[in-house]
Amino acid sequence: MLDTVAVPEQFEPIFQKAQDYVKRYFSEKKEEASKGKIEIFGQRYILVRAASMSVDFFDTIKDMFKDLGDEKASEIARSLLFDVAHAIGKMDARNFHQKMGVHDPIEKLSAGPIHFSHTGWAFVDIFAESRPTPDENYYLIYDHPFSFEADAWENSGKKSSFCVCAMNAGYSSGWCEESFGVLLVASEITCRAKGDKTCRFIMAHPSKIGQYLREYLQSHPDISDSAMLYRIGGFLQERKRAEKRQAQLLEKLEKTNKELKAFAYIAAHDLKAPLRAIGNLVGIISTDYADKLDEQGKGLLRMLVGRTQRMSDQISGLLRYSEVGQFGEKGERVDLSFIVREVVNSMDVPKNIEITIENELPAVVCGKNHITQVFQHLLSNAVKYMDKPQGQIKIGCVEENGFWKFSVADNGQGIKEKYFGKIFQIFQTLSRRDEFESTGVGLSLVKKIVEMYDGKVWVESKPGEGSTFFFTLSKQETEVKNEKLQANIVG
């Protein structure tokens, strides 16, 4: 039974699922007052008195900006609280989704109101006419019957002339924006702090929020439009200016990114020539002066050859990394069962390691070379770092919420959790290079390719027990993404 959120009947199953795992998340709570720590599911939290972030905050800002008048000072306070809460909501959502392994947008969103309830912000009652779609037509209308901000004002005995629940609006829109990958804002229509029956909100894309607010208020003439006037005249126009600046910055960033890619490619390509020259000189010294070198000298030459080869391999890796997405690759329907078997057959797999495909792999539309590289790097790593007498590597795939979720699991040495992020960074390795020859490019290349197809890659592992690398590909987006890539190449 749902007791942390109210939703239309058709949404109840997915919210019930979210309620169960969010409750498990918050059941793991540890307090250490002697260290000033509160931890929930291994994450540090802080307790903040509700009134200090609402009625007291407004009083403080009014005092700081008293020369501007109460109305302007309140507008500043609302904007500050909304933007701070919006950023916190996005970051909390991102952390929670990663921690709980939630990938489907609807599941990500459904966890938000329940997380909201457990953290004391408000109870959420979502209306049936809501349309939470992952595009500019996103529309959510909901009540916060127990908003912490409205409660703070009521408990203080003060009555506001404006809607006060800026943090509730900011946090909830931040969580939903992170869940759906669509820019979102929320506007409070009615508020208990100014005498209304409930705190009611509309959440939408900035380009549509004004339209939705007008339509709602036209159909509800009994409701004051003061909240709408503030949002359209204040925050939203400021948001539009920010979007324009963001677009300009993104254009500059894209140009700089292209220049950096070109520089990386040219620099890496040009560095190959002096390395070949060094290798040739070392060969000449080894041949012509062999009788003049003692064992120590010969050993140093061998070390120089190894270091030169390592640098050459790293440059080759950098070239491969910079080329991904730069020159494009034609999308085609690829039978992954066939691709994986080809990859396995091309590898020099020791006899003590068994590689099995657990189930039939799907056919997807993507760059054949791209997906081949993904499996090559994941499988070669599993083989390279196998430390068990009887090694097992298992490849699998399941369909999950509109995505293909692939896995490459091994029973090797495993990875400590603190290194989960590091291993996907370019040139990062966990073992000494003299123990395992590695360029440190493979996993970063896997990450770049998977994300280029709007997927995600992550690892689950325990030292001594092995590792499982996961990555996802959208069943629909693989084809769409390749169309975008080709359009970018032609344009």
C-alpha cells in the first residue's frame, strides 16, 4: 500500500516498487553525535531546522536588502532558494539513482516523491491529468499537503502575501529534470502560507510553463494569479537569459572541444615519428654495440625498448580515443552474438579460462567497429586480470525498461569500490605497469562509445570475488543516435 505518496491508479505499481526500495534505503540509518555524523545507506546527511530555510531566511534577506523594498527582497530570496534547491535536487537524484542502480526514467522519477517524503520536504499528491513525458511537453500538476515551508510560516503565526514554497518547487523540479534529462521548472500556484487550502504546483519545460499556468488559471478563476505573474516576470525571464548564455557557452565549448580533438589527433600522430626514430636507434645500438655492453647496459636497453613500446601503445590508444565520434561510423544492424563469438575467437585465451555466452544476444543498430571495441576491451581485461586457476567469464544480456543491459562477469581478482570511478578515466590503471602491460585507455574508450549511444557503463565488484561490468543500449535510441551521428558528419 502506498503511504508516502499519492498517485493516479495507473501509476501505483511503479510507485509501489519505488516505495519499497526507498524505504530500504532510509532504513539503514546510523547516528554518531560524537563525530557529528548522520549516515543513511552509507551517505552522510545533515539535519536543518525547517524554519531557518524558509520564514527566517526571508526575514534575513529582507533585512539585508531593505533598501530595495520587501517585494524585491522577497523575489531575491525566492530565486536563491529555488536555484539552490533545484541544484540539490539534481545532485541528490543523480547520487540516489547511481547508488540504487536505477536507470529507467519513470523509475527514477517515481523514487523522487517518496525520497521527498522520507527527507521531510513534503508529501506529494500527483494529479491524474499529469503527463510526465521525456520532452518539452512534460506536464506535472501536484499538491504538497504538508510542505515544510508552508508549515514553517503557519507555525510562526505569520501570513505571506506570496507563495513561499520555493525550495519544494526547486528540489522537485531538479529531481525530475535529472530523471528525464529534460530542462524543467516548477511554479507554485496556491500556498497555505497565504491562506490557500493547499500548496499546488505545476512543473513543465520553461518554454511551456507560462502556457500551462495561464490555461490552469483561466479554468480556475477563483485562484489568484500572483504566483504566475512572479514566475513569468521574474524567474522565467531570468531563466531565458540564462538559457541564451548557456547556448552561447555550449557553442563555444563545442568549438573548443572540436579543436581539442583535432589537436589530440595531430599531436598523437606526430609523436609517433620520433618514437619510431628512438626505436630504430635502440635497435642499432643493440646490434652494433652488443659486444661493448655489459649485462646491466643490455638490461637498460631492454627497459628502454619496453618503455618506448609502451608510449607508442599509449599514443595509439589516444588516437583511437580521439577518433571515436569525430569521424563517425555508419550505423548498421549488428548481430551481437556473432560479434562476440568473433571477438572471443580472435583472442588468445588461456586454457584455464572458460568464456560462455549465457543467453542469445540481440541485434542492435550501431557502429559495428564501435560495439566490437566495447566487447574487445571488456573481455581482454577479464582475461588479463584473471588470477584464479579455473577462470570463468560470462557474457549476458537482459531487456530492462526499454534498454538492453549487457554484462561481462568474471571470477577474477575484483576491484575495490573506491576505484570504480577511476578505472573509467583515460590512462588510469590499478596495477603497476610492469606487472600488467596496459595503456589505461580501454575502459575510458568503452565509456565514451557507450555514452555516445546514450547508454551507461558501470561496474560491480568485490575484491577476491570477481567483477561484473555492465553497459546499456537503448532499444530505440541506437538507431536514432546513429542518424544523429551521420547528420553531424554530413553537416
